[in-house]
Amino acid sequence: MDEAPSILWNEGRWSEVVDEALGNFYSLSEVKKCLHIGLLCVQNGAVDRPTMAEVDFMLISETDLPSPKEPPYSFPALSNKSEFAAIRCSNNNVTFTAIAGR
């Protein structure tokens, strides 16, 4: 997987998060549910995140889940690692400090 799960989710390509080593030994509906709940758990605002009791209920039930918002950090995947530091971004105005050797 070269892209962040949130990007794949927004593009409707959520099934691409599955490790190819699993072959066909998984349920696509369970993958979608787990990814959906995971994205809900990393929301920027704490009020937007479910409690553990809510997560437990979501995992065992077949109820409709709220739509996830954009997670607090977005790190695009790149083929050239040297470009990575130049395009890091955050949508929540939190700074990020990168430590680099001399």
C-alpha cells in the first residue's frame, strides 16, 4: 500500500489496505468496517472520536457508522524519499519537528 488509508477511503479504494499475503482469507465487509472505525478513532477533535464502548458496539453490531472526517495528519506516499520532508503537512496547525543527523 503506497497511500494513506484515509486517502484510499476517500477515493473508495479501501480494499487496497489488505495485505496481499492474506490471499482470499478475509472478509471485505470486515476490512471495510475495521478501516472505517479506525479512521473514526483518529479524528482531529476528541469530540469526534468514539469512546471504547462505542468502538466495541460498532465492532459487534451492524449499525450505520458516521462518516470519518480528515485525520489530523496527512503524509502523502512518495517514491523518492528525499522529497518527503519538503511536503509534510498537518491540517490541525500542530507543528512537526524532524530530527536529522549532521
